[in-house]
Amino acid sequence: MKKHKILQCLLVVFVLVAGFLLAHHFISTKPKVPKRKPKPFLPLVEVLSLKQQDFQVTIEGFGTVRALRAGHIVPEVSGRLIYVSPKLVPGGRFKKGEILARIDPSDYEATLALAQAELEETRRTYEEIKAQALAAKEEWYKVLGHKETPPPLVVKKPQLAAAEARIKAAQAKYEKARLDLKRTTIRAPFDGLVTEAQVELGQYVSKGALLAKVYDIKSLEVAIPLSLEEIKFLEIPGFNSKRASKAKIFLHNFSNFFWTGEVIRASARADEKTRLIDIYVRINKPFSQKIRLLPGFFVKAEFEGKILKNVIVIPRKALYFEEGKWYVWLVEEGHLKRREIEIILFNEDKAVIRHGVLKAGENLVITKLTRPVPGMKVRIKP
């Protein structure tokens, strides 16, 4: 019994030793796996391949429409109105030369007839005196036998001068009567629109009385205040060019349609507070859209500026600013490179850069980087 227990113990010890030796063998003969160093993290960036191009500058500004040519409809003679155009009301539109009102011409027709008769009478009188002067001159030389020049009184020079003066006075009186008769018909001075009207049929009007306020629809313009930095990209007649930049005029909150215009002049002075200069745009065909463009409307103007040749255009989000200088990040052979730049113009969400500082084909980083450093390795987003 005791011998049997000893054998069991020896068997257990043998199994343990054999297991230990076998495990040691497997461990010692296990192939070694080489340790891998962790790869460094490389930021993923999006880049834009730069292109050299021509860029059309667009300048925006805001202003209020006004009529350059406005006036009053006033009679130049007095009388009773026998006709008033249905267009002579607020909002009425008329054409140049169109009859707006008529004053009773009866008195002026009579005055003209009298003036004409008076003119004809003075002409007859002059001819009679002239004939008498010729007869007196012949008598002086032939009948009386005088050789010297006859005295002025003999040949009726004073009478002829007086008759000529009466003709001129009668002629002036006739012309005035004719003009007054013509003025009984009141015509439109231009293609326009009525803003105010104070006139009724049958009303007696005095010379110079206000009948209506109107403006020339072809004279609508808008003054857009701009800075010198913006103006240098425009062509302004009489200011910096013989040509004129074009513009599109948009009504505030109505961007579906627009009017066209062109720059016609610049203000003679800058605003003392803002240092801005008013640029005036003449608006073409203000009634060409569904909505009439009227004085007082607040509008936006988009100017077609100069074309910049051979420049680089980049998104504004790619720009960085530090210590008064603008710069960008480029990727060269997988590494970041900082480049200071010269900005010609900011235009909406773009910046225009002079070619040479940035070159076509370079990779511009457009991903916003948090802590970039020159030489840092990056991955380019495919």
C-alpha cells in the first residue's frame, strides 16, 4: 500500500517535469516576431493646384437712384385751360413733344392778327416814304439842277429812319404775339414721368404757375461711394480713362432681374469723413423690367472692372495673417512650406495674387491648419 503511493507520487512528479521540459522546449524554439515601430501621424490636407489666368474684377457698391434732369411744367402765358392730358397726373408717363395742356388761344390769336396788321401798315408807310425820298432826290438833281449832295431832310432820311424803327418794333411785337400763341400749347420737354400735378380742366392759370413736377426718365443715375482702392480698377471718363466701365443695377431684395448702366463721371471731391468718392452711373432703360426703377430706390451696383492679366486666384480661406503680412502654405514633396504673398485685390470669397510670388502648378493648402510649421510632413487628400 505504501509502495503504491510512492509510485503515484513519482508518476506525478514525472508528468510535471516532462510538461515543464516540453513547455520550455516550445518557448525556446518559438520564432521571434520583429517589433514594428509605430508610424508617425501625418495630417491629411486638401490642396489646390494653382493656375495662371486672366481675372475680371467686380466691384460692388450701394446707392440711391435720383433723376439728374427734373423740372416743373409751368405756363409761359396766362389763360383758361381748355385741354389737360390724361397723362398729366401723378405717375403719368409722357413722350417728348407730347401735348400736356392747352390754354384758350382766342385772345392770343386776336393779338397776333392786330400785330400782323400793324406790321403790314408800317411796311406800307416805309415804302411810301421811300418813294417820296427817291422823287425828291430826282427833283434835286434834274429839276433844280443842283450838283451837290441833297440835304438829309430833302431826301427824307429822318423819316425813313423813323419808319424803319417802327417796322422793327412792329416786327418784334408780331414775333412776341406769335410766340405767345404758340405757348398756349404746353408740350413735354422730354420723355418723362409726372411726380406731382396741380391742374384741372377749365382752371385759369397765371404765367409761371406750377402745373406739375416731372423728371426725365432717360436721366436716372445713381451715386455709388467707392474707395480709391476700388476706383483704380474702374474706367471713369474724365477721371482716369476715356472709356467707361459697365455696371449692373439690382433693386434691393429683387435679384432676379437687373438694369444696365455705365459710369459717366466721378465726384469732384471725397467725403471728409469716409474718404470715399461718389461714382455716378447712368441707368439705361429704367422701365425695361416688370418693376419701374424710380428715383429714391436703394440699389446695388456691380461694376465690370478691369481685366487683370496673368494672375493667380485663390480662395480666401487659404490665407493666413501674422504681424502685418499675408501668407499661405504650400506642399512641396510632402512637406509644408510657408510663402508670403502680395494681394492685389480681395473679390468676394477670392483673393487675387500677383503671378511670380505664387506660380502655376504649385499645390496650395486650402485645409485650415491649426498649428502648422515649415517642413512638417503632410498627406495630400486624394
